[in-house]
Amino acid sequence: MHFYNELKSSFIIIAFLGYIFLVSGLIINCLQLCSCIIWPFNKELYRKINRYLALGIWSQFTFAAQWWSKSDCALYIKPDDLEKVRKEHAIVIMNHKYDIDWMAGWIICQRLGIMQGSKIVGKQSLKLLPIIGWCWIFTESIFLRRKWDNDRETLVKDLRKILDNYPKNCFFNFLLFCEGTRFTERKRLISMKIAHEKGLPELKHHILPRTKGFTLLLQGSEDRITGIYDLTVGFKKSGAKPRLLSIIEGRSCQAEIFVRRIPLSEIPKDSNGCNNWVYKLYEEKDKIYDYFVHHDTFEGNGLTRVETQRNYYDLLIELSWMIIIGIPSIFYLIKFLWTSSFIAQLIFLIVVILATIGVRAMIAVTEIERGSGLIVNFAQLLTCIFIWPLSKQLYRRINYYLGTLLWSQLTFLYSWWAYSNITVYVDPQDLKHLQHEYAIILVNHRYEIDWLLGLVAAQEIGLLGGLKIVGKRSLSLIPILGWSWFFSESIFLRRIWESDKKVLEHDIQQLLNGYPDNYYFNFLMACEGTRFTERKRLESMKYAREKNLPELKHHILPRTRGFTMIMQGAKGKIPGVYNFMLGFSKDNPSPTFRTLLKGHSCKAQLYIKRTHTPEIPYEDETKCGEWIHKTFQEKDRIYDHFVQHDNFDGLGLPEVPVVRNYSDLLIEIFWLVTIELVEEGDTSTPFYLAMMFILTPLVVSRRVKRSAALVRQKLGTGVRHTMSRSIHGISSTAKRIARMKHFVKKPRTLLKKPKAPSKVSIYKMLPLKLISRVMGWISRLYLPIWLRPLIFNFYIKIFSCHAHEMYNQDLKSYSTISEFFRRKIKMELRPVDKQSPIVSPCDGRVLTCGKVSRGLIEQVKGITYSASSFLGVPLTAGIMKFQQQNQTRSNSNYDYDDAHSYAESLLRYRSHALYYAVIYLAPGDYHRFHSPTEWQISWRRHYIGHLFSVNPKVASWLQNLFCLNERAAYYGSWKYGFFSMTAVGATIVGSINVHFDPELKTNNRCRPRLEKTFQTMRNSNGILLKRADNFGDFNFGSTIVLVFEAPDNLVFNFKSGDPIRLGQSLCYLDRRKDVTTQNIKPSNESPTLSTEESESSNEEDENLNVGNDEQNIDQELLVDTVALDAAIVDAGATANREVISNDNNEQYSSTSKI
């Protein structure tokens, strides 16, 4: 039950429910919008349809309350009043003391079958609430602006419109919160102060009601609303805290509702009498609720409890949405994540998190805040819907100023937040022309924020509202900025020139023919098409040499078609083209969004030169292209001058003083004041709300722009194409499995994998690799100096680190979390035992240690795994020799599928045994590991696998844990024979670093097709390591596994669970059981070859037909097979993998690295 409760409150489940609600809500909103076609012809039919459409949204709330969280609501009402509820129009007055008191009312409405007729009387801003607010609009709820002169007419008009044509035998109820806002103690004190000043009743549990809304509603009903219902809601202390998040997380709330029906005849009709009646009503409500506070129930307060059973309608509706939306989405999501790149997966994760945050933000209506950027986008959308079809000139005038309101916040970031300035070099006459003509502005795209400087220059000159861009289509997907560019009629190209030419000609002519008088627009265009990097410049120069085009030093070769099409589409109506050349002074930091957000000032210089349109041969595409190339040659020369002199002086244009205006500052202040005053009683700081617009798009837009095309491509393939690829992949996998029958034997009874418990299957489904990559990225983030001691001291306290052992105890010197993880310690505190044959390679705790029995290694007490599945077959076994043994398997002395025989095959000397030691590094331990003895490394094998946690608690129930996980195994020899040391990855420990092996890359984004098995060929020395030499490090904490050959009299100094330190003696040789080392076993007893034999064997390996279908086994399939049955690693398949990777072995023959 505890696991079930944890699952319900998990992020994945909440995100899934939020996704179902968002998608289904948008579908219903679209259907409601389509139903508006019926409104002019049949209002009754329109209202009947929308009653049931709204039920599809409201039922999801009651499902969450009644079925998901198992909340309940008790009803106290007179039986006679209960019968009238279903048969009359009514006004429902409810107290607003809790976040979800409205949901308790909906539960009762759903049980009584009247929820589809529920409407609200609320403030105007509620209609902006996505899905819910839009549904209220279509169901004809009444919204007030709290300006009573206007609201009187609105309320009476809307109410009469509803009453005149409402369907017969259908009834509605208006939910009204007379308090106007949710109860808080601060608001109650303010309310009591007003009540004391005006001689009104002082309430203990409620806020003083606002009476005008109820009075207007009552007067406008004209006696056609026959019942007034007073609802007092209380939540019992035994249930969870009454808030929407508790419902979503599955925690039960217990509510009780006290309902009184008041006949309309008992209420005075005049305004003063009605106001006094409302005040008396709330005095009674206060006494009723006070009774509930003292008794935790309404029982015994004059009304009997009426049992209302929950019905199955909301459950069936929710299940229907899950089948229609959830199952196809899950299926497609799995396919998308399986076939997509890491960038697409990361963007998907960000979208899911943002969507979840959005659902969380809509939980409490009283906590809704609206960012300025979204307000502008919403206003632009409204103008597009309602004004564009009627008057395009008016639409463009409005969007001219809306664009200024939005983009001025970006120029505020540069001009005022970072307090940066810009120096302009321009002919004064050209500057006058720019302010009074249509123009194309050609900018260089060398910096991350050069387009922002274009906005700044336009703002200071007074052209910001008419600025448009010419860019790729994916830019229109950028939240807020891209949407605003779309509404302001910027031009987006698909780079399919046949279709783009028609789009350009149509859009430009439409702009030129219908643009308002005395308003001018400017196209901001970067002909290079992408931001400058040195790699792109080199590729551009190579292309220029092939096409005999000018080679540029500071720019990328321009793309000419877009400019040519714009000029041809304008047909000479754009009189001037302006060349903007931007440079930043060297004495300032590199200009990026990050430096601006940090408030770092920078100095920009802008060179502007105008070219008259008749001077451009735009009618001839070839000549126009040549003109652009010459222009960029001139731009290159100008920028080269700037690089040498750090200014544009001496190029023939004067420096024109541009006075910084205050329009963007005033607009920013306007947004601050507006957002603060829109919501009465708001206590949050408006500055941060306004800055949310600046921070969010600027930080993520660059990433979105780069990856939007990829995501759209993945999504655009469609389910059909994805399923086709999946079926093809399954078919190919089945063929490979059929081919593997020649190599893979059925596992023996000893090694059969036991059935895993259900929690193992669930655990394996978690995206642990993705989590590890994200945590690795977080650990590499640069930390501000002031934040470092706080984070690292918290880490030291939580994980009980020994701070006094740190080599560098200055916490401010560790710039990232990763650096702190991989910190050095004072080695004098870790003396190395030179008498012991093997010392501990790291700090940690001994999980298990002992002798390999029957070829099995103990994971924890009672759970084992085979050495063959962990280490693989003897790596020095030549493939030809193995095939010969495979053909004469019945006469072979050793069976490689037998765990015991495999362990025996690793031994070099007689009377020796195979031993193992498993050491677990906790997060608080020293994260580096060292060589445990003097030994020679000859081989390395990197096993691609999972990243499960290696915590001892997980190891106690996850079978074959160390065989399933990704690991880097190093094989070699020491004075007693075979020796191996394996670093095992784990959750969050995606990165294993080995200092002498830079080629090792763990937890790669793209899973390799073949397993990378490396060998130091033709190298008799290998890599020699001394005792306690630095070997490598983990990024968080994991496990080291030693498997080695030693005399039979070896004894361990530690037992399972003992802590151990680096350099301590791990074992010793008991001289009382001294065993003389026997001769090396004959070669026919062991497949282990000498170096010369290995070299000759490798030469034979190179002559094999690697392209053979049976030998070219897909490594991805092999890895999955091992993951499913890690206890079995077939000798033939593993040796075959060595042949596959043999072609790659030549490059690793160096003695300095593997």
C-alpha cells in the first residue's frame, strides 16, 4: 500500500494525468468553438451541446477527488430541499475558506446530476485561465470587472440572455463567492477593520462579503431564479490538507457541506435591504462554521445527514480519455524516445517538466500570475482573430505598438539592466532616410546577441515596432518571441526555394499594399544563415574555392537567394538597403546572454551604410548574387579594420551621438506596475514575475532554435513511419536470434535466472541513464563563489565526509560539484601497507570477499552471479583455437559454459585459487581509486549496460546487479597469475574516468552498435602499475570488484560490512598453510596463451571473414541478451565479438594507453 501511495504521488503519474487533462481540455475547447456555428440558428441546441461538453472537463476534477484520492463529501440538507435542487434555477452562495471548497461543491453536484449546469459569477481575469476559463466562456458564465456601472449592464444583459432561451427541463446554478477572494488571516483582519469603521458585523471565520454582485444578480433574474442555496463547507481534521495538490497526489480529504435553501420571497428586493440580508446571512454562516470548528462535524446543528453515493460517470469519462489519448501517446512516446537523439530526449524532458509546472501553476486560481510576454501574445492573437478580417491596417497599427511593448523588455536588458551602450557610425542623411522608408537591414551574425543589438539600435532610432525578421521557419516556434514575430508578419522560410519564392512575393506585396500610412517596417536579415564559428568559416572558404567565390576572413559565405527574392518581390518599392556592421570592444567580456543577465556591461559599435535600391541589380539573380558577395567583401574589410583598431574611425563615416531614450525603461516599469495591480491582494514580488519573461526565452531560445528542426522532424515522421521502422527492427532482431542458435547454448539448471519480483521490473523501466546524464551535466555547472561553501558544507554534513582529510580545504576553490566529488586527500593519512600482497584500492565498505566457489561470486549473502557473466571468456583465447575446441567439444577438458570450468580456465598455476573482493564507495567516501598491487594490464573491456544503483539495499534484491551494470574491466597479471580490476558504474555515476585510458567513454548518449573490446597487441610489456598508483575516479560513488588468482593459503583481513581505507592490507598469505607454487599448467589445460602465441593468434584472427553473417552479430542484441539473462555469457559469442572489434585493435597498440 505504501508503494501504491508513493506511485500515485510520483512525478510521472502527475505528469501523465496533467497531460490527459491538457489534451482533453483543448479538444473540448475546440469542439466548443466549433459549436458556436450553431449559436445564431438554435441557441437551445448550442446550450445542450455545451452542457455535456463541459461535463467532459469538470468530471476529471470529480474523478480525481472521488476515485483517485478517494475523498468523500457528506451532505447535510433537508429532504424537501434536496428534491428542489434538481428542478429549479438557483444561486449558490459558498464560503471561500479553502483552496478546493469549489471542488467539494462539484462533487455534490456530480452525485446529484446537476454539474453540467454549473456556471460561475467571477472576476474578469478568470476567463484567461486556459481550458477551464475558456470552458466557462462557452458555457456562458458571467465575468465582472468590478466596475459597477459597467457590470450592472453586463450582468443584467447576460442573465436575461441566458434565461430567455434556456432549454426546457434543463436547469443551471450560479456559483457565487460573495467574499470575492480566498480567506486568509491577513485579509480577515483588513476586512474586520473596514467592518469596524462602517459599523458592520465582525466575522470570525469569513471575510466581509461584497454585496453588489449578489444584488445585481438577484435583481436581473426577474424572479425566474426561484431558489437561493447557502453552502457552508468544512474539511475534517482527519483528512489531508484541503488543497488541489493533495488530491493530485492521491491523499484523501474529508469534506462536509451544510446546505440551506432560502426562498426568494424572504429576500428584500431593494438594494439596501438586500445588502443587509447578505450581511446577516454571513453572520449565520460564521456561527455554523464555528460549530464545525469545535465539533469537527455539522452533525447536531439542525440538519440531518443525507447519504449521496458516488456514481461511475466521471470514472468512465476519465477511462475513455485515457484510452483515446493516453495509450496511443504512450506507444508513440516509447517509439519517439527509442529512435530520437539525446537532444530531442532532453527537450522532451524539459517540455514535460514545464507542462507539469504549468498544471501546478493552475492548481489554485487565486495564485495565477500572468507574464507580460504571454499577455502580449494573447492580445496579438485576439487582434488576429477579430481585427485582421475587418481592417488589416488597424491590425498592423495595433501590432506595431504591441511589438514595441514586448521587445522593449529585451532592449531594457541591454540598455538598463546591464547598463551597456552603443556607438553608431552613420551618415546623418542615411539616418533620416532610415526613419522614413521601408528598408532591408543586413546584419552580420558573428555574436550571440548581435540580433539583440539590432533591436537596441531600432529602439533608440524609433523603429522598434516596425522591425521584422527574415529567418528559418523553426524560429516561429520559440515561445513568446517567435509567436510575436509570427503575429507581426515576419517572414519565415523553409529553405525550399520553389515554395519560398511564392511565399516571399505574396507576403511582401501584402505588406507593401496594405501597410498604414506614416508607418514603416524594416526587414532584419542575416544572409549568412547561421552564427559564425571558425569551423563553419573553414567549410565556407573551402566551398568558396570550389565555386570561385571570394574567401572571407571574418564572415561565412552569404546565402544570396533569400535577399534576391525579397528584392524581386518588393519590385523596387523598398528604396534602401542598410548594411549594419557590429563589433564589441576588446576590453569587455565576451557578449552573451549570460553576461547580460549577470549585469556585465559591454560596449558595442555599429557601422551603418545605406545603398540606394537602383544601385542593386536585383532583377538578375546572378548579378544580385555577385553584388551580395561584393557587399560581404566590403563588410569583411570593415570588420578587419575594427579588429585592428578596436573602432570604426577612419572609414569615412562620422560618429553620431545617439541619446538613450527612456521608452524601454518606462515600458518595463509599466509591466511591473500592471502585473502587481492586476491581482488584488497579491503578495509576491512583481519584479521577478516581469523578469521571468526575460530570463526564460533568452536562456532557452538558442537551444530551442538549434533543436526545433530535429524535434519537428522526429514528430513529423508520423506514427505510421515509426511503426514501420519498429516492425522492421523487430523482424531483423528475430533473424539475428535465429542465427544465434549456433553460438548460444541453453543455460543449465544451475544458472537459470530466477523470476524477478515485480518491483525489479518496475525499477528497470526507470530512465536511470538519462537521470545520470542530467546529474552529470548539473555536476559540471559552474558555481558562483558565494554559493560553493553552502552546497559543499551541506554535502559534507549529509554524507558525513571527512573534511579534515581534504588536500585542499578551501571550499571556494572547487568551481563545480564534480571537482569536489573528485577531490584529493592528504596521502599521508592513507599509509600503504607494503608487506601485504594486495591493499585496498579505495575508501569504502567491503560488501563481500572470499574464494570463487564453483565459478560463482557472491553479490550479497544468498545471491550470487557467475564469473563468466561478469568477466567474459579468457581474452587471450584465439578464435581459431576456440572454433577447433568448439568442434571437438565432447573431447575438450574444459566446458566454457560451465561456471566452474570457466573459473579454472583463468588460473595459470596449479594449486592456486580464484579470489574476489567487492568494495562499495558511498557518496561521502574518497572518490578516487588506486592500484591495489604491482601488476601489468594487458586488456580492457567496456561493457555497455544499465546504471542501476549499487547500494547494498538494492544489491540484496536485484539479481546479477554487477553483470547488468555498465562497467570497465581491466585484465592482466601479477606475480601470482591472473588479475582483474573492474570499475562498475551506477545511478548518477555515469562517468568512470581512468587516467591512463583517455579513450574510455562511459554512459554515451548514442549506444554503440558493437561492443568495444580493446587489446594491447604485439606488446610484451603492457601497462605497468605500482602499488597505490592513481588509477581513476568516479563522479559520485560506486563499486570496485577485484577478481584475482592467488595461492590457496590466502586469507582476507576483512569480512562483509567492514569499513576499509585506501592502502590498508586487504589480505595476507598464511605461512602455516604455505603452498609451493607449481609449474605453469600445460597449454592443453588452459586456453590462456603467451604473448607470442597471442600475436600469432591475432594474425590468424585478422584473416577471418569478418563479414560472415553468422559472425557479424549485432552487439546491441547481445547486450540486451546479457541484460535479460546476465548469468549466461556464451564463450562463442564473446570470442566472436573480439573478431568483430579486431579491426579496431591496431590503433590501441601503444604502450602508453589502452
